[in-house]
Amino acid sequence: MTILARLEQWRERGEISPEQHTLLAGLSRGEPFSLFLELNILLYAGILAFVGGLGWTVTTWSQQLGDAAILTVLSAMLAASFWYCFSRAPAWSPGETPSPSLVFDYVLYLGTLVWTVELAYVERRFHILSGQWDLYLLATAGVCFSLAYRFDNRFVLSLALSSLAGWFGLTISHWPSHQDAAYRQYAILYSLTVGGAGVALERRGLKPHFFGTYLNIAANVLFWSLLSGTFQREGYFVWLLWLLAACSASLAWGLSRRQFSFVAYAAVYGYVGVSAILIRELHGITAMLSYFFVTGLAMLVVLTQIARRFGRET
């Protein structure tokens, strides 16, 4: 039996979706297939790496190059990027707007990152706001939100939400202290604020396709916050109950909206939270390894079956 015949049988039995059948059949016939998503991710990663190198160069060679040279180069890059975007962007629309060219989104992303580099350099060298980085983060969040909605770019929206998270106090330097109750409260407040803003903007019809970005970021921050509470030495059971309630809501949302990511959130975060409680009663490395092997394998099988079902029904 040929590969194409087997693929046809699998499609008829519902083991693969029609889209999967079309893709696999094309591959078996040697037809070309799109690498747009992979290349898109690599290009964004390349821009991020370039700006990271730019920031390292500015930090390392600032004394040798001088403030005037560095600010001139950064300002020129910033002005060129934003001039290109504003001169070629279509008229603003509250709905989804296609990119006017292949390089447009990458130039916008580059300009936004250069803005953050220049802003950080100005404060580090001249201390305009006396080290009040929360104000810079808030300003950066405002700029990125404006650019994201003007040019319809989810990556810039993610930068805006990250900057807002920093303003709320969600910095990596604070995260290792998972027993910091104040930090956990800021995280929960941030997730509720972002989720509520996403709902409000979607209902007003302002870039409703951004809602998924708001919801995914808010859900992950909320889950991390509740999960950290289960690792406390005292009062962890209350946090476990809140975590399970959030997992139930995420599971219901994922199943009703056919969004597998929220089903996965519920399964993974719930599994880690419950495991954090159960392993307190396990003694010995063998018992712990056995527990994680059996339950981890079961979790993987369940998620795989759910993913296949979602794929067939999509």
C-alpha cells in the first residue's frame, strides 16, 4: 500500500484532519511547502539578537565612543525606523490591518527595541529621572501600546505588556523569592488588569484579534502567581484551591472556545501544583522518581490525545 493510500485511509477514519492530510500528501509527493512561520520567527529572533548586541556595544564602548556619537547613531536608527513605518502605513482601522510590506513589521520591531536601548542609555548616563525606572517602564509601555495599535503588531503589543509588567514590579530579579507575598499580589493584580483591559478593548471592537495575546499573558502570570503559593511552607492549601479553580476556568474556556493552549495550561499548572503538595509526603528519591515518571507519562498521553482530538475537530 502506498503512502498516499494510507493517508487517505487515516483521513477517512478521522485519525488525521483534512488539513493534515493535504500537508502530508503534498510532502509525500515532493511538493514545496511554506516556511513562512519559521522564517518569521527567525527574523524576529535575529532582530532581538542584533539589538542585544547593540546594547552590549553601547554599554561596553560608551567611554571610547562618547555620548554624542552613541546618541547620534541610536537616534538616527530610531528616526529612520519610525519614518519608514509612518510613511508607509495604511490608514488606521480598529479591525485587523495587513502589513503593507514584508519588512514593515521587522522595521517597527527594530525601532521599538532601539527606543528602549536609547532610553536606558540616557538614564544610565545622565540620570534624568534619578533612577526612577518605573517611570521609564510606564512611558515605554505607553509608547509600545500606541505603536502596536497604530500598526497592528502583536510583537510590539507583547513588549508593551512586558513593560507594564515591569512597572507593576514583575522583574526577574524578584522572582526567585517565591514566598514574597507582596510580589505575588502585584502579579495577580497585573494579570487581572491585563485580562480586564483585553476584554474591554475586544468588546469595544478595538483590534479584537489582540484579545488572545492579552488573555494568554494574563493567564500565565496568574497561574505562576498562584502556583508559587503552593510552594510555601504555610498556607499553601489555600493557594492550591485558588490554583485548581483557575485551572477549572481555563479548562472550561479552552474546551468551549476550542483553544488547546488553555487546556494545556490547566493540565500542566494543575499537575505541578498538586505535585508540589503530594511530594511533601513522599520520602526517598526512588518514590519521587517513580511518582514523576508515572504521572508525567500519564499527563503526556492525556495531552497528546486531547491535542489529536482538537486537530481532528478543527
